[in-house]
Amino acid sequence: MKKIVYTALIAFAGTIANAQEVAQETNPFTFSGYIDTYYSYDFGNPENHTRPGFMYSYNKHNEATLNLGYVKANYAKGIVRGNFALMAGTYAQYNLAAEQDLMKNIFEANIGVKVSKTANLWVDAGIMPSHIGFESAVGKDCMNLTRSILAENSPYYEAGVKLGYTSKSEKWYLAAMYLNGWQRIQRVDGNQTPAFGTQVTYKPSGKATLNWSTFVGNEQPDTDRKWRYFNNFYGQFKVSEKTNLVAGFDIGVQQTANGSSDYDTWYSPVLIAQYKPTAKIQLAARGEYYQDKSGVIIATGTPNGFKTFGYSANFDYFVADNVLFRIEARSLNSKDEIFLKDNTPTTGNFFITTAMAISF
């Protein structure tokens, strides 16, 4: 009798476990969150507690504050997928300053539909992460604590429609976008000009990723239309089990005037190396240069425009699997006196940033 009861209990427990597994497999919703707090000290000592205007993330001086916090709901079932996330923090405050009030706290809001029965082909529409660059707004996904000048001055997000294809081998990803503009949810008043983007990603092996992304559009009212053409190239390489390397290069041109055949150019190379001596520790170093002589993206009003070298080094420690502590020292040096130190113009800027992030 005892054996019969015991067998029945085992069978009942197994039924419950199977039911839970089925429920997990069929539940189309997942929920997640992220909180990234930081403290940065700028030795230029800005009175308004805000770092130079071309920095949009981790840009508050001598304040313990929030860079980015969000809660996200994801839906995926069959041929339909969707994402919706609300955010807060200085990232949202400065990166979405030009957007309508009701849009400033939207991190993601998009829906996708698979449009082929035989191919991995999707149409996604809404507010999405940018197709440009290897750095994102989510700090834990980046090798360095702060973002490169290249990343800060190209789109973090975009709004529009995307057609994306992943090959059966998953080595190729191809995408084309119709966009509202260069990091814009809301179009510029008086602008009816469409903007476009493309992306080609190739993964020849599990140790390398090569990417080419483009943008074509106009960021002025149509009466003052100036076409912008932009290319983003990068390669990510797993050199060894402990060493990763990223090399990136951005170059863009924009018409000097409506209908002109003359163009202003800006460009930026960046190189990042990461080393993981232990499972809990990560080290990274970055070298970068950004030139925008004509001030298309970063206006300085100085004779040589924005010509700046940057160097940084950071130390990361995983307090737990989902909790990351980081500290970074960073130096910027420009040809002209575009920075301030105690309200006096200078060519250099040095700052130290610490951050603590948790994902759940």
C-alpha cells in the first residue's frame, strides 16, 4: 500500500513539474529591469554640475545619481514579437531632450511580425535601439563605463520601420530602415524628407563580428535641406578566452548649404581592448579621436573646431552575477581651448567615474 501511495505521489509531482514547464514554454511574456547609478568627478569643476555638452551619458559632476533605469516587458509568440520599456535617469534627460514630454521616458516601444514562412524575415516598427554602433545605452553591455565620443554623438535610438533578415547559418544579418531622422522620435518642424538606414553584419566565426551601418537623411527644415550621409564600421574580436578587442570607425558628410556640391566632413576612429583575468574582474582601455572641424555634430565656435583625443581605463568587479561595480579614469585633450577648468578655458579635461549596475 505504501508503495502504491509513494508511486502516486511521484507521478503527481511529475505532472505538476511538466505542467509548469509547459506553462513556461507557452507564456509569451517576459519581464526585466536594469538600474545603473553613478558618481562622476570632473576636475574641471563645472559650476552647473554638467560635463561638456557633447557628453550625454554619465554627464553629471559631483552628484550621486541615476544614469539609466528601466523596466521592460517583452512579448514573443509565433510570428509576433514586441517590446515596451519605460526609463528614467540622466541618459533620458539629455538624450531625449528634444522629444515631446510623453515620449521622453520611452526606452523601447516596438512590434515585429515575421513576414516569411521559410526565411527569418521580420518587419519591426516603433521606437527601437539604433542600428548604428557597437555601444548601447545599457552600460553593462559595453566594455567601458562611459561611452566613446563616437557613440555619444551618433544615434542611441531610432523611430521608424525596419525590414531585417537573418540567414539560416546566422552568419549574415541584413536590414533596411525608414526612419524619422537622426535619433528622432519627433520630426523636425517643416521637415518632410524621409531618412533611411541600412545594416550589414557578418559573423565568420564565433570569435569575430564585422558590421557596416549607414544613415542618409536631412536634419533641417526642407527649405534649408542639407543631405547627410553617414557610415559606421566596426569589428569585434575574441582574441582569446580572456581578451576581447573592438575597432570602430565613423565617417559622415553633410552638405554645406541647400543644393550645394560642397560637404563638411567629420570622422572618428576608436580602439578598445578588454582583459578578464578572473571570472569576477574585467579591465579595459580605450583610445579614440574625433574630428569635426566644421561643427556639424559638435560645434565649438573655435578656429580648429572639435579635434579631440581621448584615453580611458576602467576596472570592473562583479559583486554578484547580476551586479557590476565599475570605476573609470578618462582624459580628453583638444587642439583648441574647448573645455573649462574653474571657469578658465583649457585644452584638457580629466574625470573619474564610478558606477553600480544591477540587472534583473
